Amino acid sequence: MADGSIVEFGGKVVKNSSGYDLKDLIIGSEGTLGIVTKIVLKLLPLPKKNISLLIPYQNLEKAIRTVPLIIKAKAIPTAIEFMEREVICDAEKYLGRKFPDNQADAYLLLKFDGNSVEEIENYYDNVAKICLQQGAIDILIADTDERSEGIWKARGAFLEAIKSSTTCMDEVDIVVPRSEVNTFVEYVHELRAKLNIRMKSFGHAGDGNLHVYILKDDLDDEQWHELLTLAMDKMYAKAKELNGKVSGEHGIGLVKKVYLEQSTPKTAIDLMKKIKAVFDPNNILNPGKIC
């Protein structure tokens, strides 16, 4: 803690409803409430088998429209990603290898885990039918480690591929209701055309978390900061309009503080500040962050 005392949160019990959940409060505090010196984790075995489905669509709207139906199905994939053709082409150029398919404008990438190939096939068969009914062009099955690894390696390279294509960039990590993912991505397309600045996006369709990267390219510093601020202001305002949140998985830190304050009720911000004061009255732990 800020006064140097050691406190242990959590434990080996499976269930725990003893008071407030201080463990998760510390985990989500971005270092503003305490310094974590030891973490004990439970290890889970890897699944024996996994199969990925790469599903091309004519447009992102059709792809995203399919996601709620997939989630309602009995077999829920362990991952549901969405991507657009332009980001796939960036990854191909960066890695120097072809993606299994780059002809469609939008794709869903699903991953299924299980104890055997037969078990997984039973899972994804119904999902594949749903996708085709919703306008999927094809169902590309990666049923070997080599094929699956190739697809996910390309997906994992998206960020580095985008980064290598520009001089500087900044990220907007927004989460919106799953039903609004397409609405937000379409808004990003309109915004980049209006501001005449490059933006690239991809994300997790299964939970509505989108990553939008704003690229500096050849802009001078003054133009860059002006357009960056304007783009962020508009995207965070749009997310609020769609009942979304400022950050899905990368925290608030310093830069997003103003957007958190704009999108969060004052009562909640005041509670955060009071919690901070209790844990760290002298404001010495990662000061100036979050709120």
C-alpha cells in the first residue's frame, strides 16, 4: 500500500462474497491504488484441439449482423474477431505472405476449442449455417495447426503492420454494444473522409471492443495534434451516443481522463476520487492518472 504495508487480496477459495471485491479493484486501478508485488494465478490446461473459421462477407454490416445470432447459438466460439480487407492487405505486406483470402470487404474470424475434432465440428456446424444464412460468401475452415496459426499470426500482426505504414499513430480503444459495432465503424469511415486523415480499425466483435488507429503520415506536428484531438473528440462522443464506453481493455491513463469525465456521471467520478484518497492520501501512486 502507499504507506508501505503489505495486504493480500483474494485466496484459494473458489467462492468469496466477503465484503467488497478489493482484489478486482486493485487489478483495475492502473497502479493508482497500490503496487502489486506478487500474483498467484490458476493455470488452465490448453484445449486438446482447436479449429478456426474465416468467414468472408460482402460488407461489414452483414458480418456484424451475424454476431448476435452466433452468440445466441448453443456453441459459442472462444473468439469472434472482425476485420476489413484494408487491414488484411497491410498485414500481408508487413509479413510478406498471403492471407488465405483477401477478396471480400469484411471478415469474421471464429475460434472453437474442444477435446476432439468431432466435438468441435458439432459446435461449428450450426454456426456455419447461421453465417451462410446471413450472407456469408464462404466458410474457410482452418482445421490444422499450420492453417490456424497462419491466420492468427496475420491477425496478431495487424497492429505492427499499421504502425510500420506510418510515422506516428494513436489509438482509440472504444467498446460499444455489439449491435452498434457496424454503426460505429461506418462512422469512422465517414469521419476519416471528412477529416482527410488515415484511420484503420479492427476489433473483437464478440464483445464490441474496437481498436481505431489514427495515423500521422506526412502531417506536421501542429496539423497532427489538431486532427488527432478532433478525431478523438468526435469518436468518443459517438461512442457515448451509442451507449458505449471510453475504454474496452487498455485503461484510461492520462490522455483519456477528459473523455472518462465527459462520459461518466459526476457521482461515479467523485466515488473514484474518494477511493483514491483512502488508498493513497498523499497521491504518490501513479499520480494524475484516471481521474
